[in-house]
Amino acid sequence: MVTDVDADFTKRLPKIELHAHLTGSITPQCLHEIWTQRKLSEPDLALEDPLRVLSKDQRWNIVTFFPVFSQYIYELCSTPASILYSTNAVLQDFKDDGVVYLELRTTPRSSASISKDSYVASILDCIRDFPERAAMPTYLILSIDRRNTAAQAMETVDLAIKYRSRGVVGVELCGDPSKGDVSTFREAFGKAESHDLKIALHFAEISSQGLELELNTLLSYHPDRLGHVIHVPEFIKQEIIGRGIGVELCVSCNVQAQMIEGGVEDHHFGSWKDSSCPIALCTDDVGIFGSTLSNEYLLVAKSFDLKAMDLIRLYERSIEMIFSGEKEKGRLREILVGQEKNLTPASS
């Protein structure tokens, strides 16, 4: 396929990242640095070197993917120092990739040295103090894990409400899609909506018995955005389109974790790109899958014969999906006006 897009173009293209898990965005090298420092002060630390655990030779799937967080990364990044170090590194990595607006998502968690409240506050402190925040405004979405109880979910919503004035813009549902009953969280998402918090949901990641019931339950929570949208029956897809719900598409994640059959060219991006839905390309867990947002744009350009103007229009479509409001939307449109001539090759 012929395209006027190359890696230099997608790096220069202003990009909006809306589906990035903080913990999953930490690179193996950053985790290795944290591990090295912790080993110096904790010689008995019973964790392998991240460069071994997250080797490029590792083959991920829906079964092996989630334990690397719950059984490894969460434990490694469980001290205030490691949380600050990794968050700053993630912010810098996105900025270096040409991201001009970022919404990070994370599950509030506690350890022996930090409470859930302090965890959220610490991340917000990092975002506030990030030297290049003006060029990459960053907001936080708090995650409810599918394994959570109703009380734990409500605790997350309460933290989102508490810290809304500091940059928390919404709540989301995430976690192992084979676990939990999503109806457990009806009251929590109802409270979030009543406080005008935005709602994002991981949606149809796997095909399973009772999937249609689950998807209808999730749609009853009035989500503003849906992530992955892989195993979506046609009538539900039409419902999503009819409501104008934004979809977050994570190409490399879906391919590498074998959540779809085939390669990038088989991804359902192809069936959503011509719909009227707002859509956004996202990385999901760039630290695990190793594909930056610039690379995601390059992959779809080459696999779906997209030109430079097509990618610029993708950027435009994703503006409508952001959670922080009209002021930021205006800023993002101005960025495009300021850069469009330089980004558009004469041949496109």
C-alpha cells in the first residue's frame, strides 16, 4: 500500500492519548532502574529484574497479561519514591513522543507505605509539577477493577469526587474481563454520573457466555467512551454509533495479546474508521507492548492505506472525546490550525 506517511511524520503529528494505564506505561528500563535502587536498600527484595520479566521475547495473551501487574509491577512500584519516579518517567515519555494532551488512568492502591488517598494525591502532585505540563496538559481517570467489591468501587468514586478540582476528570472500569460481575458497580457509576464525572469502560474485550447481557448492563451506565470494543454484536455497535459514544482503539495491544485473530491489517479499526463515531488511537500499555502512539498511527497508516490528511482527521476526531472540557478542546483545535500546513505534504 502507498502512503505519504512515515515515522517522522507521525512523530511530528500532534497526538491525543486517552487510554493509557499509568502502570502499564512504565518502560522495562524505568522499572529496571527502580528495581536496581530498591535492591540496594532491600537486598532481600524477592522480585526478578524487570528486563527479564518483561523481555521482548515474552508472548502475551489475556491469561498471562494481567498477573504481571497484580503480581509484579504493583509490588515493585509500591513505595512513594518508586511511584513518583515512574510517574515522572511516563509523563516524559509521552511528551517526547509528541503527545499534546494526556489522560492517564490508574487504580487507587495502597501498600505498607502509602494509602489510596496518598497514592492519588502523589500522582496529581507529579502532574502538577511536571515541567512541560503547559505543552502537555495531563488529567487523571481513576479505575475501578472488575474484581473490586461494590464498597471498593464506591471508594474510588469518592476519591475521584474529592480530587476533581485537582484534575481527576472521570472514572473507568478495567481489569481481567473474565472476572467479576459488572452489575456490582451500578451504584458507583450512578454516583459518578450524578457528580458529572465522565465514564469510560473497557468493553467487549473477550467473547464469553452472557456477553450481550454484560454489554447492555455497561451501556446502561451511560458511558462517554468505550475501550477496545472487539467482540461487539452488530446491533450493539449500531447503538454505540447512534449514541455517539467515543471508542478507544488499542491496535498493538489487541494484536500482541492475541485479543483478535490476525495482524494489524485485521484489526477492527478498519470497521470503525468510516463510522460517525468519535474514535481515538491509544497505546493502552506502551511499557508492555512497546508501541508508542506515534507508532500506532504509523501502523494503521501502512495497514489501512491512510494518507497524512487521514491521520490529521483522526486527531480532529479524538478532540471531541476528551474529558476535560471545551477550553482544552479549543486549545487542541488551535494546535492543529497552527501546524496543519507544515504537516500536510504537497502530494496529499
